[in-house]
Amino acid sequence: MTELYATIIFLFVLFVLLGSSVWIGLALMGVAWVGMELFTTRPAGDAMITTIWTGASSWTLTALPLFIWMGEILYRTRLSQDMFRGLAPWMRPLPGGLLHTNIAGCTLFAAVSGSSAATLTTVGKMSIPELRARGYPEYMIIGTLAGAATLGLMIPPSLTLIVYGVSINESITKLFMAGIIPGLVLAGLFMAYIVAWHLLRPSERPAREASIPFAEMLSESRFLIPVLLLVLAVIGSIYAGLATATEAAAVGVIGALTLAAAQGSLTWATFSASLMGATRTSAMIALILMGAAFLSLSMGFTGLPRALAAWIDEMGLSPITLIAALTVFYIILGMFLDGISSVVLTMAIVEPMVRQAGIDMIWFGIFVVVVVEMAQVTPPIGFNLFVLQGMTRHEIGYISKVSLPMVGLMLLMVVILVAVPDLATWLPENLRQAPG
Amino acid sequence: MGDWQPVMGLPLWAWIFVAPTALAALLWATRPRTLLRPVWRILDAVYTGAGVLAAFFMMVILGLIVAQMVARWSGVTFPGSTAFAGYAMAATSFFALAHALTHGAHIRVSILLNANAFTRRWLNAAAMLVAAITATYFARFAIKTNFISEMLNDRTQETDKVPEWLLTAVTMLGTWPWEWGDLWARSGSEWVFTPVWLPQLPMSVGTVLLAVALWDYLVRLLVDDRRIEAESVE
């Protein structure tokens, strides 16, 4: 019985610390300490540093700061204008018109950046004013952008997948490959939504724009060449087995610097701003990972993960029921926590459960990314909502209302993933092994 | 916590907790703001300095990985490159902790925090107190582990080596000048397997800075009502 009380105290402290706005990394550390004191006689402090040191100095983690840095550099270039100019001619003839630039732009930028917020700001700062000027309805502009920007988490490079891979010790290369097809399918769903809007609400369509000659379309596309080369260098080198995820990140940073230099936007000011910004973001994630590493250790002593896994086993819960329950759980968690925090916070408990149920961990990573993508746009705490509020001055309530259809599409994506697991697992299984 | 070492005649906890509190109480009685402002300026410079150091190590990661790739393509071996990149990773993370804190980059669940003016001040103060205590605990054991690594002469598990003169140069910082001659006399010119204490130094420094920054900003909140604003996304 005391075991039960101790577990209740442990979870209570977790909620109190997180809820009372202690920084997440430190809150996890505090909870972990409580867990160690309650459940074991091992010296908590020494065990904590050993775990944290091993995690913080791990080679796999080095992909994280480099991919963040790459995104920061690109964010400070003229890439968003160039992407809009290059993409717009191709989107114009589609039903739904230039709204598709939101989706295509986010997909393209997601392939060079690992964060949803960076994808959102880079694409949004160009597409919002352009689409407004052309008379597209506001709710479609904001909604599709908020939804599509979450692709930044799924399409490699993805910070969430790096963090997931590091916390459960799976190959980041495989996870990256697994994210490609589901990411494109999700982008396809968003585009289908725009097409459906176009067909169902003809009264809201803006005036059709004059089509431009094919030659001009091609010449405008030259603006896309640098970013496409970068995508090819980063994802291509991983796919072809030429580089590990970390090496691809290094290639990406150098590519981004070259691109910025070629554009003339690489000044000392932008270089140092990108470097310091990346340093801060990577320290932020590192602190959460440190707290999570200690929490996983402490969680192991509580026996909670084992008990839950055994319980799931006894219940004879089918994998589908388990996934459904976890979807609900992550959506609720995602209302209050950001994606990376919810991944690291839950992995210690969820991993044994999921392995017990015989679910593929690579597939599960993609599933987790889809559900935490929803967290980015669900109120009251959704990172994309805050970013869009800052950019458009709309209320959070309005933004979350207009992005609700996207949440529905992401739920549909979960169903598709369950129905066709090969979407996530086919590519990594047929991948050439990277050296090193 | 039986292993608090006495420092200069007093237990370490007295230096870490009691002395700052007594100092703060003393300052409170006088005019805190005017007295503290120069201290704040110096501390901010220190946090930024550590941030710049962290940024330097980020570039080191990039350099190491590029060197590793070039070495592989040209058939040269670069022993221990992954271990070095890992050390640089730790240095980046730890040195930047305080800098990220003061720039509002660390994330928190702010739903209750932004409820009203009362929570904005007092819940914030309570959260910072909890965070500061946790960070102090973190720093205390980081230092202890660092010392123990040095005492046990713990070496790397991988193939990375560093020159002995580098170790001696870093050791100089922790010894008195009159011991330096002896130190260099004992130092060889060999390459030795990296002792773990060396890459662990940034952990000690960074966690101490994080703890200092949290106590510092707690005082700033109480004295000057100055808050850490979350980093705005342009």
C-alpha cells in the first residue's frame, strides 16, 4: 500500500511543479529527486550526475545543435521571399490556388529545418501578407498555415525525432527516413482540404489570376534551386548512406552558410545572431533532456513503468486499443506541454508498455510525432498558436478555431498510420546502412 | 548530506545558502537597488560571456564533424572524434544554460503564471525559488562528481587522447602560482587518454552559473520587479 501512496505523491509533485511554472527541465529534475528519495536508498545526487553526464556528452545528440543552427541561419536569409516566388507559379493553376503555397512552402522548409515555429515564421512572414492581398479568406490562410507548419516536426530533419531517438536509443537515421512518407501524406491531406474548400465554397474564391506563360514559370522557379539543393544534400546524403544524421547536419550548416553568403545576407550580425540563437535553443532542449534523463532513472525505481506494462499485458489490450488510449493521453498532455517535453516526460513509462505490446518503435516514433503535432495547435498552450498570435494579432481562440480542421486531419493521419503501418516502416527498412 | 566539505573553516552549505541570505538581508536594510545594479551588470556580462563560450563550442562541434568526414573520405583515421564531439556538445549545453535562462529561452508551463498580477509576481517567485534550489543541488553534485573523477583519475572509455601539456595548463588554474614550476616539471609531452574531469569542467561551471543566475533573478524579481521575459519570436 505504501508503494501506492508513494506513487501518488510522486505524480502529484510532478503536476504541482510543472503547473506552478517551474522551468520544465528543472521541474523534471526536482520530481526525479523526490522519486529517488521515496523509492530507493541509492544516493540520488551522484546517480543523477552520472546519468546526466552520460546523456549530455553523447555523440548522437550533436545532430541537435547543428540542425537548430542550420534553421536559424536560413531563417535570417531571404529564403522566404524566394520560396514564395518560386512556388507561386506552380500553385496558381491548382484548385484552391495560392493557398497551396502555405502547404508546399511549409513542406519544403520543413525539409531543411527541424522546428515547427521556425517553419511557421519563415513561411508565414511572406505568405500571410501575399494571400491577404489577393483576397483569400482569413480563416483559410491562418488555419492551413498553422496546420502545415507542424510538418516541421515530422519531415526530416526533425528535432522531435532526434529527441525521441536519443531517449529510446533508436537510430536517428531510421527515424528520419520513416518521417518522409507520412510527412508527405499529411501534406497531401492538407492540400486535399484546400481543394475541398475550393469546390464546396465557390463564393469565397478570390478572383482568378491571369495564368503566366510556361517559360516565365520556369524562370521564376530558379529561386527554388538553392533550397532544393540543400534538401538534396541533407536528406539525400542520409538516404544514400553517405552520412550519418550528425554529418548531414554539418553539411546542412555549411550549405546554409553558403546559401546565405551567395544571397549577400550573411553579415557578422546575422551570423552571430544565428549562432547565439541556436546556442540558446539547444541549451533549452539540453536542460529538458537532462531533467528527463534523471527522471527516467528515478521512474525505473518507482516500478511504475513495469507495473503499467504488466497491467497492459494482463488486460490483454490489443495494440489498436493501446494506440487509441495513447492518442487521447497525448492530446490531453499536449494541451499543456510542448512536443519535446511530452515526448521526454512520457517515454520512460510508455516505452516498456509499447514494446510489451509488440509495436515497432520506429513506427511509434512517427505516431508520437503526429500526436504531438496536434499539441502545437491545441489550446490553451500551443506553440504555433502563440507564434501566429504574435504575427497576426488574432486571438488565440480564433486561431485555434480555424486550425481545428487541421487537427481533424492529423487524427485521420493517425488512423491511416494504424491502417497502413508500412508508410512509416518501409523506407527505413529498405535503407542503405550509413557508415560509422 | 554528510559529505559537505568544510571550506575556509565553514561547511559548504553555510557558504552556499546562509552567507548569500545574510548578505541579502544586510543589503535589504540599505538601498538594494543602487547597490545591486553594478553587481547585476557584472553578472549579466558573465552570463553572456559563458553564452559566447558555448557558441564557440558549437562551432567546435561543426569543425570536428567536418574534420571527421574529411578524414574518412581521405582514408585518414581520426581517433576519438566522436568522443570529442560529445565533449563539445556537453560544453555547449552547460555553458549556455544561464545565458538561455536570462534570455527567457527555457520553457515553462505559464498558464497559471499569467493568470493575474499576483501570480505573475508571487507564483513566479515561488517557482524561481524551487528552480534555484534544484539548480543549486544540481551544481553541488556536478562539482562533487567532477572532483571524484579527478581523484579516481577516471579516464575515457574511448580512444580519444589529449596532450599532457593541456592538462597541466588547465590544472594551473586550480593551483597557486608557486606550485606551477613543480607542476610543469612533472608534466610530460605525451598524449594521454582524456581524463574525464577535463570535459566535466564545463558541467561544473555551467551548473554553478545556472544556480547563480536563478538566485540572482529571484532577487531581481523581489527587489526591482524585473522579470525574465519569454523570448519573443519575431
